[in-house]
Amino acid sequence: MRTVWVSFDTIGRDCLEAAADVGAEIVGVVTLPGPIDPNRSGQCSFDEVAARLGAGLHETRDVNSLETLNAIRRLEPELIFVVGWSHLVHDPLIALASEGVFGMHPTLLPQHRGRAPIPWTILSGLGRTGVTLFEIVDAAPDSGSIVGQVTLDVARDETATTLFARIAQAHVELTRELVPQLLARTAPRIPQDLTRASSWPKRAPADGIIDWETRAPSLYDWVRAQTRPYPGAFTWLDDEKVVVWRALPVEVENAAPAGTIVERRPDGLVVACGDGGLLLEEVETRGELEVGAVLG
């Protein structure tokens, strides 16, 4: 089937490659214009893969614009996949694909629709998550019938880095399993149970600020949920931003105001929290942090 792929990130590109490998005829790729934005997690170029597959490449910041709709319409798509795109697609685009429009979401729908699913999975303390391939039938986020799912256990020490890698691989596995069924018109469509639906809100980089009055185990979760490839949990030393990429909760002997650096250890500085301390194993800052300084 003539297939158009909409994506700007590495997961979407890996799934595009997998779909082509299992028989999808990729006639067009819609992506963001360059250059790559370092603040947009996972953004990558599609120039090489589109050229190798002989697919037309259309760059846009608005997938629902008339220009983009006309570009897709000229490709006469039967299938459209939206995998790794941060805006909802609207009815005029959905109407362009005679065999349907499909997306993928890194949770077990209908639970946890919405934004920032990998950080929210860790922040919420989930023991299990997954990836869902579903049909997009309207502009409501992540609400269409389920084609298939894969389930993943979430480790107690999972980080955004490790979970992102496992989620990415699960996307590819699901693509390889279900795209052939879509091409053969044998794929299931299972309506979502609306009584089980839930949603997560959008997160912005500014939401990563650390509140040192929080107990140390919760700040451990806070850091690992927002580490690479995301912007990271952060704090301030005077006017200098300090990004904390890796940390551990530890005991502290002497009480100190929350946010005070109370100890220098071989593997990092210890900061007093609302309860306990946080060992900063990896930070990013332009200056040097000193024992006795106050972070805020």
C-alpha cells in the first residue's frame, strides 16, 4: 500500500525503516524543517532514509496546513502513520488515507493518554507500561481503536534513558508485527474502553525544577524520570543553572536546611533534602559547586 510517514524523531525513523522492511511502500515522509533543535528530545533528520526509499520529503511545522495537505494528497496515500509527532492531526488529513491513519503511543491505552508518557511513567511509579498501535479517526488524542499492544515491565531503578531505549525497541517490534496485518487488511480494531481511560498533562522543561523540601527518595525518582534524552531535573546556585543527570538518595548525619550542600564525597556532592540527602552523581554546570553552598 502507498504509505506516508509523519515523524520528526528517532523512534519514528526506526519504525519507518521497519515498516519498509516488512513491505510498506513508503511514498512520502513528512517531517520538521532543519536544523535539528537540541531542546527537542529525539529530533533527527529524515533526508537520508527518504532518499534511500525513493520517498518524497516534505518539511513542515504544521502538518494540518493546506500546503502540507496538498503535498500529501498528491502522493495518493492509502495508509498514513503518525509516529513521533507532537501535534494532533485533524479531519482533513485523516480523510486523505483510504485505508486509515495510524499512530503509536508509549503506554497501554486507554490508560495514560497524552503527553510526556516516559517521564510520567517513572514519576507515577508504574510497574508496567507498553506501546500501543491505534487508529486515528479524529483529533481527540490517543482515542482510536487499538490494533495491538506490547507490554513492558518497569524496573525499580528505571531511568528515562533506559526506558526510552526499551520503548523504542518495542515500537519497532510492534511495527514489524502489525504493519503486515494492516497491509493484508487483517489487522484487528478493538475499541478503547472509555471507563478505563486516563490522561497525563503536557510537561515543559521548566517543570523539571527541583524542590529541595521534597524527601530524598522522591527526588531520586524526579531526577531519573527526566534525565537524558529529556531536558533534565535542575536547580539553581545563585544565578547559575545546575542540571542533575544522575543522583541517589543517601542518609545525612547532620540536619541542615533543605538545598544546602552538606558533604563532598568521592562520587559527588550531597545536598540536604526535606528528609535525607541526595548524592549528585552527575551534574552539568558552568561553574564549580562548593560544600556549604545553598541550591534553590
